[in-house]
Amino acid sequence: MVLVEVRWHGRGGQGIVTVSRILAQAALLDGKYAQSFPEFGPERRGAPVTGYTRISDEPILIHSQIYNPNIVVVVDPTLIGKVDVIRGLSPKGLVVAHASRGPDELKKILGVSDVSVYTVDAMKIALEVLGRPIYNTAMLGALLKAYPLVTMDSLVKVIRERFPGAVGEKNVAAIKRAYEEAIGVE
Amino acid sequence: MVIFMAKVMGLTGNEAIAYAVKQCNVDVVAAYPITPQTVMVEVISEYIYNGEMDAEFICVESEHSAMSACIGASLAGARVFTGTASQGLALMHEMLYIASGLRCPIVMGVANRALSAPLNIHGDHSDMMGSRDCGWIQIYAENVQEAYDWTIQAFKIAEDPRVLLPVSVNIDGFILSHCVENVFVLEDDVVARFLPPRKPLITIDPTNPITVGAMCLPDYYFEVKFQQFQTLNESLKVIREVTKEYESLSGRKYDVLEAYAMEDAEAAILCIGSTAGTAKEVAKGLRREGKKVGVVKLWVYRPFPQEDLIKALGDVKALAVLDRAFSFGAPFNALCSDVISTLYKYRKDIRVFNCVYGLGGRDITPMEIRGIFEETLEIADTGRLKEYVRFIGVRE
């Protein structure tokens, strides 16, 4: 893995910065180099926001923004059709989306061919496992299913450190279930 | 050489500076929050509140007061830190000169940000460049690791009895202040050994009153400022000593500047801050294509490392100097002016042009940097300069 760039789409308040950072921290535990940064500027609850993660086996020198991500993760399902979530996505890229519809259907909606699409119903998982509509961490499980960017062990370790106690365990369960339930098409 | 094993943490630039400040056993922090620096002092205040750091946090009503409080505490013998950005640094301007004039070894983290108007919270170097002649040692970090490392080294440099000058550690606002990166941190006791408690030469003390900052008329003022001028220039030697000692415990090599792929470079980019990383990445790619390009990154901007720069430039024929701030009305912008002044003394043959970029947080892309390298290579080849000052990515 030379350098993988991830763009996260969500809305202010959905924990986009948090998941991007958790992913970076997990990469660190795997012995890799990582960067995680928000869309720079004021935070606006409810407005579409993006977050970014870079992961590499080598030290990351670059400090420009990400224009051609390898992976796009759509945390908020209502953004599809409103925000150009595939903007700049590199050829043979990957979309991991929170959606109640299947990956075939989403692929058609997005109008992409040379891209893998994975979907998971993260809201359903969050409500059943966490009992609350907080589905950002579940998307990490779906992402790992689609592409083993970090190890599950490291991810679980970071989650437990970040959310000690029962909350952490529930998030781990949500991640593992999203990993099981995410389905994709190449 | 003993390299102490360190643990790796994922920290933003702001958090890394705060973590370093905690390890440096700072006594007093007086600060006012301002984007994009806020988190830096927020984390420090949390450390103090949690009892992880035994320091006095002075909440002040403005940055002018923040620096005033820092000066008072520093004169009383405390190890002092503050953080600011942009308008906050501008509001401190008057006190910056007093801090250096009174020889207060204060360390300040600056998350560099544009100046109003128009209002903009994003990164550029207008704030620190506006105070570049304030007598402080000014260091720019390329990444979060460097922000951490330089903060620790900054206290050692500032408090050295041969220096006794304040130091600013600059990180690009948002680009570094809000970016999480791998940071190898030292153990607390390693930092404590590197940086023992401050030993002030003279302190203000209510039981033994002295006058500090007394009026100095034409018969002495010039000599006082001349000493300050000489001390700042001579601090380069101390800075280098400190980096050598720091290398022996961290394994990370610092100096007053970094020369990347400069050995046989014919064309080079010179810059400060996070853009140097992107430039190195682009240079790496161009080197694979056989293009003889390199990057010079100044860690220390004040005092300006003239002789080191000349050495680093080697046999370079053309040089692009990147400025992330305007010097309104000047022939060249700040960094380029300093480079050209240095070359005037030592190397008049190098063709130099100035690229202004990234104002108000405008991103500079690898493609744009590649373009600058290609133009610099062409100038190296033909010897012909097209424009002295260029503006990267601006819509005219």
C-alpha cells in the first residue's frame, strides 16, 4: 500500500472528523503513517461536510488537500444526489455508502462503472446495536469489508480507547455487524 | 549515540504543541483563544485543570494582555508559554518588541493565519511576517512532528544565557494545526533531563525591587538595541547546538534549515512551513524523471541563516522563493527579499523569482508546485527570467 486517500462525506455533527481520526489512529497502530484532517473552516451543524484521511506505509510529506481520493465513504445517506460524492474519485476507486438500497442500485444512481460500490444500512445497525441514530462508527466496519485499510484489531483498540466502557463495546459490535452486513459489487 | 525509544501518538499540530508544553514543565501560560490556535491553549488548560500539568493559566481579556502577563511572569523567573494567531498576534505586536527588548525567554506557538480585512480564518504567513522584525527567534515547522520537536527545543534555545530571547514556533493554520499526524513523543523524564528547570539570571522580586524596562535616552538606547541585534544573530550557533543535543535523544536531525536533494540540484524551491513537504514530494517525483531539482526549507527564519543558505544552494542556477504573505508595496515579498539580500552579498549569479501563493488558505497543489519547478528548470537552462514576481493560483 503506497498511499491511500479517503474522503468522508457527512453532515456537521455526525462525527465525520471523529471517524476520520479513528481510522488514522488505527493505521498508526498498524505501524503505518497517517494524516487526518477536516474540511478547513467553521463547523456547521447539519450542513454537508467532508473529512479526509491519508494512509501510507511511508512517511507522508504532502500537505495539500485531497482532490482524487481512492475511497469515498458516504456517512449520510441523504447526501447522495445532493452532493457530488464521486467528484475526483480515482479510476478503480471505491465508494462505501450508508444506504438502505443495494450496491447495484446505488452504482446506477451514481452513474459509475469503473468503481466498486459497497453499501450497508448503518442506521438500522446503529438503532439496533447502539439504540441511537449514531452511525458514523458503523461505516468504519463497512469500509474495512470493502478494503482492508487497517486491521480490525487496531480499529477495535482505538474504539475502546476513545469510548471506554459499554459505549465502546457497543461501537465495536456495530462495526463488526456492519463488516458482516456490508455488500458490494465490483 | 543513545536513542531513547519513544511512543507514537496521533496528534494535531495544536495538540502536539500542547503536549510538548506539558512535558516542558511550563510554569505560566497566559493566552486568549483565537482560531486556528484555540485548541492549543484549550488542551493546555485541560492539562492544568486535570492536574497533569502544574502551571498557572492566566485567562486574559486580549492578546495584548496575554503577552503582557507573559512578560511579567517571565521576568519573575517563570518558564512561560503562550499561543496565538492572526489578529491576536497583530494585537500583541507592541508587546512582542517589549518581550524581546527585555530579553524574556517566552515561547509562543503561532497557528499562522491570514489577517483581516477581508476576514479570513485560514492559513497564511501574513501574521508572523507582519512581526518579522520584532526581535524574536522565528521557527517554522513543516509537519506535526516538527511542531512537537521544535517546541521542546525552543525553550532550551530561548533560556540559554547566551540568548535570552523569545521564540515563536509557527505552524500553518488548519493545514497543521488541525491535521492529525504520527508524532513520536519522548518520555517525560527524557524531556526533563534535556530541559531542566529555568535558571533566570535576574528576576523581579517584591522583597528586592529593581527597575526593568527603564527609559533609555539617546545616550544608551542604541547600545541596548545593538546588543539585542548581535545576540539574535549569534543565536544561530546556540540553535545548532540545541538541535545536536536534541538529535542525540530523539534520533531526529534538525538544523537551521533543511536541504533536500540539493547535492547536484540546478533548480530549487525555497519555502517555509508545510508547503516544503509537498515540494519535497514533487521533487522526489521529478528526480525519478532525471530532473535535477531540490528544496531548501528554512526552519529558522529569524535570525536569517545566510551562510547556511549559501551552502545549501550549492551549484543551483535558478531558485523560486515561495512567499505565503504579501509585503505590500515592496519589490519582493518578505522571504524572497531576505533571500535576494543574502545572494547580493554572496552569489549574484543565481536567478531568483518570487512566487506568492496560498493566501487566506488557498491550497497549493502538487501540480502547481510541479509547474514552478518546471519554470525554474527552464530558467536554469536558458538563464532568462520572465517575471520577478508571480502569483500562483490567483484569478486575475
